[in-house]
Amino acid sequence: MQLKKKVMYSGVISAATLITSIFIPIIPCRTAPGVPNPIYSWTLCSLNPDKIHTLGTITEYLGYTTSLSETYILTILISFIISLGFFHFFMGKRR
């Protein structure tokens, strides 16, 4: 498989992952009440901006950030790198 096709397919897969994560909760996140020294619990969250709970809870997407825009970028980058690696190792050149 050529590099151009690998990059194109990886871009389509990462865009589909981002769109899917808006409708279906597939992104891991940690949620906790907004108190000092909170105890976090892991769940799957949706990246829909209409369903964000801001009153009294803290949500860390991917265990890293609380910003939704950073989560969009990280979701695209992570899914792009994973799919590009998959295509590189498992879809070799056919002769």
C-alpha cells in the first residue's frame, strides 16, 4: 500500500472516529465531584458539547485534559497514528 493511500485512509478513519465520538460515548474520561481532593471514576464519555455537565463535576477527557477542543485534537491525532501504524505493519506491499 502506498504512503499516500495510508495517509488518506488514516485521515478518513480519524475523522470518522471524531464524528462517532460526538454521538456515541467511546472516549475514556474521568469524572469526579467538584470538591477538594476528588476521587475520580473512569467512564466512557461523549464529546457532544450539549451534554457537558459543568455544575459540580470535573471531567478529564482521556485522563489528561478538561478542555473539549484539546480532546478533539487528541482524538484525531491518536486515531490517526494508530490507524497509520496498523496500515504500515499489516498492509504491506503486495508483489
